[in-house]
Amino acid sequence: MKLTYPLLLNAKLQDKPYKLHDRDSMYLRVSVSGSKVWKLDYRLDGKDCSHTLGRFPDLSISDARQRRNDAARLVASGIYPKAYEKQRQLQTITHNKNTFWAACEDWIEDNRDRRSEYYCWQAVRFLSRYVKDSPLGKMPVRDIKVAHVYDLLQSIAKRKVLAREERKAEGAPHIAIRLRQHLDAIFRRAIISGRVDANPVAALKPSDVVTLPPTRHNRALEANELKHVLAAFSVTGTELTRLAMRLLLLTSVRTVELRGATWGRSTWNPPYGPSPASA
């Protein structure tokens, strides 16, 4: 009987499992519950064995025959197809655990409780953008050489290829330097965990891959100019923004600390008498 798709699809249930034979010891086994599985019978080491090729209709007739041919070649070489598949699965799992991106993920998790929220956010952002979906991220971490890291940092510094959310075509040397710092830390951790024996990033100084533009300092405001700026604060922006700008002028605090400040009560306990506000 020649097996066809309609014949297999409409195969009726029976009181016990039965087989619809194809050729070369391959057949479709129809169970009492209605499942239909491609099987291959073979003999190896003096034992009669059966190997599951896949389910119908997920696995078509032609694809099942191709898998049958692959399995037959293994049997001819003295290899059990099921053992071969398990070995391949283990190799795939091992490979995925030792890719460069897997090393990045482990480093990110290690630093969540050690670093600030902003630092972790920035590291995840840069690594996800430039490493995760790149060929480098899928490579075994042991296979990564200095040239791979150099090419990655150069592509960022000179912006050869625009990433998903890049808004400008100019290079990003500062991002390249920051990413180099993250990669250096990742490889140092990979050495400790036994994933690699050497750190390819250590051979690259920032000056080897990045030429930073000259620093441009903003001009200091004169007293009369500062008066106009203060006057502008009273009519522009929200009240919260105006308060933040005045606090910045009074304290010269870093902007990241200003943005992260809360309205909680002060816990300042001066060693010599009360604070000026309570005096």
C-alpha cells in the first residue's frame, strides 16, 4: 500500500495499535488513543530495536523518510540513533551554556546586588544592543580572540552599522569605552569560573580602539547672565524642574544624584550642635 497524506490523516482508530508500513522498515504506528508516530525498526549488536522518528502530521512523509535514511546510516556505522541524538542534545546544551552571551548573563546576575541600579541598567542596555543578537554573542566564549573584541569596539566607535535604536550616524567612542570596561569585567569573571584561560580585552587599551574627541568645556556665566538664567527659572518648566535646577545651583551635586533624590526626611545628625535650619 502506498502511503499518502490523506490516507495517513484519515487513519481510523482500532481496538489495538497497528502499523501502516512504508518501506525500508519504516512505518506509522497508530495508537489506541489516536496518536500517529513514525518508527523505524532495526537490528544492531544482535538486538532488535525501534527508533522514533517523529509525529505525524508534524513530520511529513518525505521528512520522515529523510530521517529514516539518516538513522540507517548511523546504524550501518554501529551507532544507536537514540544515543546519537542524546549526545547531540548534550552538546547543544553545553554550547549554549558556554556562549559569550551566557557569560554576559552570568556577569549581569552577579552584579545586580553589587552595583547601582543605573550601572546595571546601562550594562544590560549596552550588552543587549551590541552583543546579544550579534554573531559574537553566539560564539563559544573560549573562541573569542582579541580581533573579535577589536572589531566590535571599532564598529561602535565609528558606528559602521546602525543598531536598532541609534538616532545618529556619528561614531560613539564613549559607548565603546564603557562597553570595553564591561567586556573586561566579563572575561575576568569567566577566567575565575574556568570558562576561559585568558582575557582578550586586556590586550586592548582604550587608546588602541578609540580616539576620543577633544573635550569641550562650556563657558562660565557672568554674574549678569546668571541673573537672567535665575529669572528664567521662575517662568519655564514645572515646579519640580525649577526646584531641581535651584538645588543644582546651590549644591553642585551630580545630576544623577539629583535625579535620584527622594523627598524623605533628613537623617543628618551633625556632631556639633543642631543644623542651620533648626537653629
